[in-house]
Amino acid sequence: HAPENTFHFPLSRRRIVFVSVEVKSQEHGWEAIRVKTRQAVLVEPRKMAVETTEVGLPEGFVLVKVERSYLCGSELHYFRGRYPSYVTLPKKLGHEGGGTIVDVGPGVKGYKPGDRVIVYADVLITPSGATPLFADYSSAPVECLQRIPDGIPTHIGALAEPLACAVHAGYHTGTRLGDTVAVFGVGFAGQVIAQIARASGAKKVFIVDVDDTKLALAKKLGADMAVNGLKKDPVKAIMDATNGAGVDIAVDSVGMTRIIDQATAVLRKSGRLVLYGWITGRGEIDWNVWHVKALEPVVTKIGGYPEKKPWAARGFSLYESGQLSLDPLITAVYPVEQIQAAFDRYDTDPSQVKIGIE
């Protein structure tokens, strides 16, 4: 028995949901469902809030119950107040995640309630039209959806966006059999890139970070030598380990000019410098070394969500085959109402790799 201002519809054979709706007479029919949802917003640097708002279901959109989303290192930059000059606060965040479709709007084909999907919201750079994912519900156009394959758990499927970016970067390092590879920064992307380097036949995989827990995890997942940059000079350690030759490939997955200079310093002549970390502002780099060493720089940035879908699929395939470990990289999970605590921990606890929001 629903109140007068609501109606109910089946989500599956076993579940019923009640949602607030607004019905408007239109020349070509009726619309539109309006669903109340909580959404997390960055109010000011280091201050998150949870607001209640409404999302709609226009033509070509689906309504997704967000089951899991993840904090991104780029969002941590925003949280710390380091964001591009064109960005203004408050800013609603959440672009890595997915869940289950609970309703479809007019004109939607190929998707139905009950389908598990990834939502590419891309709210930081080029919004796809989907509403942010640190929320209970997301309204998303079908173009930015991707099915979670059967056999892939939803919490892994929700990793699709960062997984796609990291797998793309891992393949574009160009690692070949017998190469030596140094990965600076073993957060989520660095961990994936290091695993792919090993699987691609690297003779040695060196990893650098400032947290021993992350370094131990990366070694457990296949890296050969770990260097804590707070305790040792990573350039000296890697150059000593390679008898002064340097490595064939060096990857910056941090996004700091100081780290880029370190990655440059450990490269052999004509080595490949892979730039994955996002630097959100200007910075000074020792370009002279690039010239003297005749380095080959590679920027591993995927253009947008259409290009991310096949790389996510490849990542899922690696996960299913056991060639890529992802579950150990999820180090904490918080409910959306504790979004402030989640960001605080990500900000202050360097051992965290990937923090989930439910």
C-alpha cells in the first residue's frame, strides 16, 4: 500500500522498491521519475559533506543503484586543494564504480533492471553525463555503461575505470622479455603496472614508494626489489643494483616532478620514461637529462570512457585467468555517510591502496 505520491515497481523476482516520483503531462507522453539520493560533495579542501538531492531518468538514461565506488588518487589531489585552475568548489565527486540497474528511461535498449553495470562518470575532466558515484543512485546515459561480465564480482567490476587506465599504462610501457623496469609509486595503478611488467617477461621489476606496507604487497605480487624512498636514495639503490647501467623502462605513477626526475635518473640511454601520474599544475623538470639521455617519453592517458571499455575488459580477463591480483589492492571500505573519514584516512595513511565506498 503505497502513499499517494509514490508508486512501486519490481526490481527482480524478489525485491520491491518505493521511490518518489513526479509525473508531468507532456505532448508525447509522461515523465519523469525523480529519485532522492545522497551525494558526497567536496565543500572546501579537506572538507567533505553528504547532501540529499534528486536524480532523474530522462530519455536514454538508466537508474543505477551504486553498490561500490572507489576513491581515486586524483580526487585525493582535489581533497588536498590541488586541482586545476578551471575547477571551482563545491564539487561532487565519485567517478569509479558501478552497481545494478533498477529502472530504465524511455528509449533505452539493450539494458534492463537487474543488469550489473559499470558507470563511467568521468566527473573530474570530461563528464559523461552520469551523476557522481559517491551516492546511493546514479542516473547515467547508456553510452557510458559497460556490463560487468558474468564471473566478475561487482566489487571488482566497479574497479573498471582505474583498472582500464592502469592496464592501458601497463601495456604501453612496452615491456619485453628480459627488460628491467622501475615503477615509482605503488598505489593501485603502480601495483597493476608492476604486475603486468612481470607477466610481460621483465627480468627485474624494481618498485619505489614511501610506505613499507605497499612495498611488501608489491613484492608479494611479484616485484623483485623494493626501495623505501624515505629510507634510501632510490636512484643510488637502483643504479647499484643494475651495476650502473640503469633500467630499460621507468614509470612515474605518482604525479610529482621530483619523482619524474628520479625516474629519469635511473634510466639507461634511450630508455623509456612512462608518465602515468597526473600533475594538476605547473612544475619544473630537469629537461636536460631527457636530451642527454635521448629518452623516449610516453604519456599513458586514455582519451575517454569509450576507449576505457576494451582495456577494462582486458583487465577482467587477466583477473579471471589469475594473471592479475586485484582483491589485495582493496584495503578499506566505508559507507557513503562516512565519506569524510574515508578521505581523511586516504590523506593520512600511506598504506592505503584503494578505498571503497558502499
